[in-house]
Amino acid sequence: MPYVLVSTQIRLETGPTMVGDEYSDPAIMNYLGARKTTMLGNNLIRSRKSAVPRKYLLKTARGEKRGSVCGCVRVRQKRKWETEEKERGRETK
């Protein structure tokens, strides 16, 4: 089951939002509108716009694959969400 990790750099309100790394599924990254960039020696997929994380979480929840948030953690000023794809015909609680 595919997972997407959504994270912010510093502030939740303004973005930018990171939604994957160099090993992320290209189809999912294309659907989210993310592009691969290299910053400070890290290979990160970063959104093209300074979109807030809420937009990505809503897009995964409303999309064809219907993702749901399965985890959230806060590390200092950063917050990370993990989403997973729901199986067809089954809803996760």
C-alpha cells in the first residue's frame, strides 16, 4: 500500500511543503504537483508553489486513490503527516 510523507520546513501556515524524496512514486508526485529538487545536499521532492500542507492532505483525501492520514508527529517547529491509500471497497477508521 503506497504511503506519502508530508512535511513542512519551518512554518505550517506558509509552506513550502515537502511530499516525498528521491525514491517516491513518480505517479503520486506528479498527481500532487511536486517536483524533485536538491537543497543542501538532500534529495527532496518539494512543491512547486509555497502551498500549505492542508492542500496536499485534502488533495490525497479527495483524489481517485482516496488517501487517509494514518500518522502525525511534531518535531520542534516541524510537523509530519503520513497518509496511506485506502483499499477499494474498504474504509479505514
